[in-house]
Amino acid sequence: MGARNRPLTRSLGTPVTETITGIPIRIGERVLTPIVHKTTNVRRRAVMRQGQLSGQGWGFVSVRPVAILEQGPSGQRTIPIRDKTAQLLGGLLLAACIIPLLLILTVHLIRKS
Amino acid sequence: MEKDIQALLDAVSDLRTKADVSAVFGPPVTLEGRTIIPVARVAYGFGVGDWHATEADTEADDADTLEPENGTGRGGGGGAIARPFAVIEVTPQKTRVEAIVDEQKLALAGWLLVGWSVFWLARTLIQIFGKRE
């Protein structure tokens, strides 16, 4: 930014993740409280130049369910909500890493013998 | 003018607090003694810009000369995505969470893994049999 540009306000945010609990849902004798992780990153900037004023802002918000807190006659327990797709994709990625290693090892052993 | 831009930037900051849990957990639906709560994963992004010029930039040089001497410009855009994540089933006996698997994404990843494996297998076979010949 040159000397002629005067920043009025600037917010270079870093992603912020917070855990939020929602409004409890009553079903019969049980009360379910949703818990989510909210990740946000908002950046904004305003610049004053000679005779010009400009402002820009951008950001993203991601809300991911994490668990549900169940309260009932039998007590309280937390039921996790797992991302099964991410788990399976992680397994495939692991396999993609292991397969070449195994094959390289096979070639190495064959050459050695 | 400064107020307009400040209001715009404040609106951008407010979006951080707008998304809440109700966007992720849907309303419960009761059917035949079972209550179902749909759960989704939600994400959205946005961008806005505002520009004002009220007087000629007399000191303008090189790239600045391309800008108009006065005027106003404003624009913005955004997008959102919501993906089914799980279903919470509540029966008189128990509460359970049934995860929803994105089959399309998994099928694509599976095919990529098959291709990757075939490539490495072919490479290995060439290395083994190429050496013997």
C-alpha cells in the first residue's frame, strides 16, 4: 500500500471455531440439545485514497454438527455425530498411500533375492 | 460516504453471528411413534465491495489514470451449500444417530483409488519383468 493510501479500518481475521449449543428439543420425556462447531472467517478493509474511498469484505461461515446431548429419566449422555464420509475418505487416502509403499517394497525384495 | 462503507463492513462482520444451530438441525418429524431429526452440514461464503470517488485524482499516474474521476461502484456475491449429514432417530426405547454417507463422493474417490492402484501395479510389473528380460 502506497503512502497515498490511508487505511480507515482493517480486520484481517483468522478462522475462529466456536462450540455452540442450540435450543433444546423436547421429545416425550427426553430433552435433546444440539451441539455444533461454527467456523468463521471474516475479513474487511476500507481504504481512503485521494478523493476515493473503497471498502471490501469477504468471509465464510461453516456450521458442522458435532453431538447431541440427551437428557432423560435414565440420565445424561452425549451422542457424537460422526462424519462417516470423511472417515471413509480418510481410509481410502490411507490405502492410496500404503499401496505404493507395499509395491515398492515388493520390487525391492524381488530385486534383492 | 464513509458511513455507507462502514455500514457495509459492519454488515459483513454481523454475518459471523448470523449462522446458528437451527440451520443445521431441522425440525423434528414424528411418524409412527418415531421422531426423526434431520441434520445437515451448512457452509456459505460471500464477498462485497464498494467504491466512491468524489474528486479528480490530479496526482494520478500510470494505473490510476484508468480509473474514472468520480462515481460509485458496488458489487457483491456469495454462495451456500448444505449437505445431508445424519439423521437422529428417537424412539421410546433409545436415541440413535444414523450417519449419511455421500455415496457420490465415495464412488469418485473409489474410482480414483482403483486408477492409482492400477498405475502402481503396472509400474511394479514392468519393473519386475523388465529386469528379468
